[in-house]
Amino acid sequence: MLRAQFIFLLVLASPLITYAQLPTGTFLGVVKDASGAVVPGATLTARNLETGLTRTTVSGSDGEYRFAALPVGSYELRAEQTGFGPEVHSGLTLAVSQEAVINFALQVGTVQSTVSVTTEAPIVNTTSGSLGALVDEQEVADLPLNGRNYIDLTLMQPGINDSRTTGGTMQYSGTWFSSNGAPVRSNNYMLDGAILSSVGGVSTASVSGQSLGVEGIREYRVMTNSFSAEYGLLMGSQMMIVSKGGTNQFHGSLFEYVRNSALDARNFFDYTYLQGGQRIAQFQRNNFGASLGGPIQKEKTFFFATVEAVRERKGVPVLSTTLPATAKVNGGAGGVPVINSAVVPFLQFFPNPTPGLSNNQFAFTFIQPANEVYSQYRLDQAFSASDTAFFRYTVDNGNKTQVSAFPGFTDIGGTGNQYGTLSESHVFSTRVVNTGQLSYSRPNLKINPGYPDLITNPQYEFINGQAMGQISVSGLSTVGPDSTYPRQFKQDLYTFSDDVFFTQGKSAWKFGTLINHFRQYMQQSFDRGGVANFANISSFLLGQASSIVQPSSGSLTDKTFAFYTLGFYIQNDLKVRSNLTLNLGLRYEFQTDMIVRME
């Protein structure tokens, strides 16, 4: 599959903000004197107030300057030139994927006379056709989140619509959404510039349906339309998440959130006969964890770590149609004089109808367990003012058990997701900055059928060597273990990316590459133990199946897919005049042919 993308944006406005895919931001602007004349050769310094990182540059012949690929955070900008008093802008917060314009107006004076300006980086985007919104650190920390699922904050953004008709299964769990009507599978999740998607590629959730990690997220930006050339892979939306890092001060947290049925109101559909006579179904959720970050060596080496866990027990009401109790005996309601001896062992799996319910309905509540442990570790190192790096490792392990139509038959799912990123930024000169990244993503999902040990007995086999299959009787709920399990989806994704920022006169160039190597493993067991279909209760009791579905002899259930995606782009923000900027970009991206291996 080949895709080429050409982007041309014409902007008539003073440049304030544009966006980039890396988990960084940029300060830029122009240095002038009190009369409005440009000041070339001015020395500018950007200082991160959290880590002490400093970077210097010099304004060009047109007075313009640019600090590209700066880590997000709180900054102070300083400009100075011989014959002028220094000017300092403080109170600046640089957000992810932001290019904020901060202009200077130097006053004639000496180095002892400093002009201090307390301001905020502009947040109004007047120069780019890109649409999106920032979920900043304060929103992440302060807004209420049911289940601490940070993806729910995305649903507050313009153009985002929650998709309630999809998801909800263990394979495709989590919050699904559409961006401006695009397919729900076209959203790209990036943590520190590395792909974060789960196996299904539609969310960041584990098998339990939860997207933990709020404590380890600083902020994120969601781009929903009109992307620049540096964005690739998917075109629905792009989510750039920045993990928290350590600072010169120690910071930490310790928390626990508790929810239970004692604090819940009764749902309209919470019928007491489905709750074992209780007012509402049982529910208990404990979400607890801690975080700690700080300096190992001030202004040089920093760390941040967070661990979060969830223990949930949720009562799930189940209403099924079962076999009448009087049909389980010879000459009973099934109208069969003598029940087939091969069928008799299976009658025990059909519980008797619940007293008081009509139409042979059986009601019970399954206490559904779900557990998850999430942890994230980050180490930042400043080798020098021009050379910085960080390493982040994220682990998310979860499990969940779901019940089928009758007690005893369950599906047991587990995820073991790992994500790692190594990133290095180097300032070659005041005009050239390079950022390179290596990352590894390994989402892994397994779902196995859970069933009573006795059904592995040969008398319950539909197929030699396989545990009991499913029994489907018209008018009754299906009994038996799920026929599509065991199932496993695992992906090993190796990623290399490199981005170069180059400022030349009125042009701000950026070019780079994104190379992904995918190795996807899939195990699918369709009709593993066989499915016996019966037209009615009588035919079931007689053992006269209308059809039996089973895998073909020698069927291969394991598949491995291997392929690459390669993307290359070049972009130029050309400032023709003070109020006219051309945003030009070209991206070429393609996927190689898949290599498929069957096992």
C-alpha cells in the first residue's frame, strides 16, 4: 500500500503556534529595539525552570530566533545585546507540540538594567489549519475521571465522538471514539513519540478495559484534522502523550480511590431476581498507587516512577433460557420416551429454571473479577547543554474473567503490554537540532476458555482429544465453553525515527523519517471443540443433531505476519512577510508486502 501526501497551507496572520509530532515544543520570535528595528546578533537563552536545562541561540540578520525541540515545561527566556539592557520573559509554559512566539523589544541601557516581563505563551492558533486541543497538566490532575481513564478527557475535545456501539469485549476493550466522522480504527496513540496502541490498534486499554497511567502523564495533545507533513500512519486523529519526568525538586503522591455498591444508586434494570434478592449487584473497586520523582544529580540526572493497581469485583446479572426440569427425565416435557444415553451427561450443564420466572428463564449473578498493575519508569540525563537523552519503560499487566450463559463456563483474558523508548537530542549549532528515537512496543493478549475439569473427560468430547464443544439448541441459550478460544494476539514493533530541525534565513526546515518493523502473531481457534446444533429440545434429547461444525483436519490456527512501514517527510515554514507565512510539506509513506507464515 502506497500513500503520498502533499500539504500546502497559506496563512495570513502573525505567527503564534504550529504543531509537531515529537513530545517537545518550540519557542520562536523576533528581537527588536524600542523603535521597532530588528536587532541581529542578540544572544538568547532558554532556561527550563524545572530541570535547569539551558540552551542558547543568536538572532539572525532579520532579528528572528528559534529554539526547536525543547522538552515541555516551565521556561524563562532571556535576550541581550551590547548597548541594550537584557529583557527576561518569565512565567512561560511550553506545551507538547507547540510553537509559541515570544517577541522581544530591547531597551537602550546597560546589563545592570534588566526589563522583566511576566507573561504566558500564546495559546491561540492563528497560523495553521491544524485542528486539535491540549489536555494540559492541570486538567489531567484536577478533572474527575471515572476509573482514572485519561482517554475520557479526549471525549471533551471538539470533533470527538464516543463510539458506544463498538468495543466492550476483551479483545477490543477500552474507550473507542471517532474523530470528525473518521473510522474508529484510524486514531494514532503516541507516548513520547512511540506507538502506544493495544493489540487491536483501537485503544490504549488492557483486557480489563482500563487505560491506567494518569499519574505518569504530564499532558497530551489531540490533533483531529489538517495535519502537517510530519504526521503519519493514520489520518483520523493523532494523540501525542508526554510522560512525566523528574525535576530538581522531589515530588510524589500516594493515593487510593474506592467505589462500592453501598455508595451506588439502583439502576432501572437492576431487578432483584437478577441480584440474588439484593437491591443492586455487588460492586467493589479499589484503585491505588504511588509516584515519586526527583533529581539523582541536580540539573544532570533525574528519575520518575509510578505504580498503579486496580482490584475490581463486579456483579454481572445474567438471564438465560434453560432446559425445563421436567424435560430431563424419560417421558418428560421433552416428549422423548427414552433420552439418548450419550446426551444424559450433558443435562447437568443446564440448570433448572429460576422459581418465579416464566419461559424457563434462569437468572444468576456472576462476580466478575478484573485486576491490573501498571508501572512506568523514566530516567533523564543531561550530558551537556547541547546533548540530552531519556529512557522510559512502561509495563501494563491485566486480567479479567467473563461468564457465558450458564455458571461454570467462563472466558479468562490476560494482557502483558510493554513499551520502551530511548530518545536523544543533540544541538549541533544554533541553527541545527537533531532528535533520534528507538522504541519497542509489545502488546500481548491471551484469552482462554475456563470450564469445569470434568468436561475434559472423554465422554464429553465431540472431537477426539479436544475438551467439550458447544451445544446449541434452538430456543435455549448455548451451553459449553466458547468455541473461538483459546486466542492470542501478540505484536512486536520496532521503531526508529529521526527528525532534523534546520533554520535558514526566513525558512524553518524540518525533515525526518519514521521506520516501523511489525511482527504480529495470531492464534485463533474457531470451533475448536466442535459445535452441535439441534433444531429443538426433542431432537437434542434424542441426540439427533441437525449439524455438527468442527475444524477441518490439519487446520492451522497460528499465523505470523511481518512487514515494514516507511515514512519520509520534508516541511518548510517560509516566512514571506511579518504577516504572511507559507506552510509547505511533502510526505511519502508506504507499507511493504506482508510475509505470512502459517503454523
